[in-house]
Amino acid sequence: MKKYLILLALALVGFALSSCAYNVSNSDLIEGKNHIETIDGMKLEYTRNGNGIVILKAKATGKVKIPSNLKNLPVTTIGDRAFSDCNGLTSIVIPDSVTTIGNFAFSHCFILSSIIIPEGVTTIGDYAFYSCCHLTSIVIPNSVTTIGDWAFSHCSSLSSIVIPSSITTISKSAFSWCTSLTSIVIPDSVTTIGDYAFSGCMSLTSIVILDSVTTIGKSAFFRCKSLTSIVIPDSVTTIGDDVFHDCKSLTSIKLPRKFMDKRNKLGIDEFDVEVIPVD
């Protein structure tokens, strides 16, 4: 009996120690307190926010896979400027646990050529991939409802992109100066094409605007020098100035009759463009 009690006591002590160790592991994650850890050669600074982890800053090169959890908590947010200016970063895999990609999160990652955005991400912040010059293609999952201003601007190698049907607004300058983008289909969920949304897309030859669109912002297609024709559906009720300014290859446009008296403000009269009224 005495031996049994000793063994039981040792077992209880062991359990208590293991519980304490577990609690210590998690007690380090005080909300708002920053932690630094190196994982597979990637230096991460992160903090706890509620029941999730926010990556605040990273130093990484080459191919990187962001962990799905740290200290037994899921990584839910790639914070503002977290991977910004990681000039040696070539590819990155974002885990399924992430819901938010912050402002400037991957901006100026000049040689980043591959990224996987998982289902579950709902927000891509302002300037998130700004000036990722080697990014050639990207698929935005249907879970994304917000693409921030300038999110993919100056991604000069981006030749194809899929905009999901979960998007209702293409934000200001979201795809501006994507100079390798050749064509794009805007899904029927989109109601607003923001100011300068596709400005400077100088290789864009084709764009389809469906009759869900009601607003086209100013200079939305400014300097799309390879665009030859376009149809503006009659669903559009507001169209900004200089929408087609410096579209030097534009030869034909179908334009709702209600905008015919605004031709000179749209940039159409700069060139010999056939304007076909649409009722």
C-alpha cells in the first residue's frame, strides 16, 4: 500500500509539473507583448491578439512557409508591413488559418514570384502586394471580400489574375500599372470600379464589364494604350472624368446615350474613336 501511495504521489507531481509547463508555455503570450522566434531560418516577431497570432515583422529569404500556429494559437493575421522589403523572398505559402493580410504586408518584395492565398482570407489590405515586380499570376479565393487600394499596383510582371465573385468593389488603383496584364474579366458581383483601378495597364487589350457595374471612377482605364475597344453597359449611372485618357489604340467604344454629351471629359475625343450609342 505504501509503495502504491508513493507511486500515486509521484504521478500527481508529474501531472502538476506538466500542467505548469503547459501553462508557462502559454502564459508567455501576453496580449500586446511582442515575441521573437526563428523558424526554419525565418525570423518572426509576433504578438497575441485575442485567440490568434498576428505576425508583426519577418526577415525571410528564398521559399517560405508561414506556420499555421505559434505557441498553440493559430496565426490569423499577417500584419501591416510584416514582410515588406524582404528583397530575397521568392515564394511564400500562407496557412489556412490566416483571415487578414494587412496593409503593405508584402510590398516591395521585388523578386517574389509565387504566393498562395488560401480560402479563409477575407481581407487583402491597402498596398498589400505593391511593387512585387516578379509576381506573374495570382488567384484570389472566393473568401476574399475586400481588396484594398493599390493592393496589386505596380506588379509589373502580373499577366493574369482571377477576381472572385465575392468582390463587389475594385478599389482605387487596385491593379494600376500592372503593365503585363493583357486581359481581365470583371465578375457580375462587382458594382464599382474605383478611381485609377486599371490605369497604366499598358498591355491590356481586352476587358469585359458586365451590367452589374453602376459606377466607373475617374481615370479608371487611363493610359491603357493597347485597349482597342470596350463596351460600357447601360447599367452604369456614374462615370468619372478622363476614364479613357491616353488610350491611344482605342478605335471603338459602345457608350450609353446618357453619356454622349460628356465625351470630351472622358478622353474619347483625343483620338479617332468610333462612339456607338447604347440605349
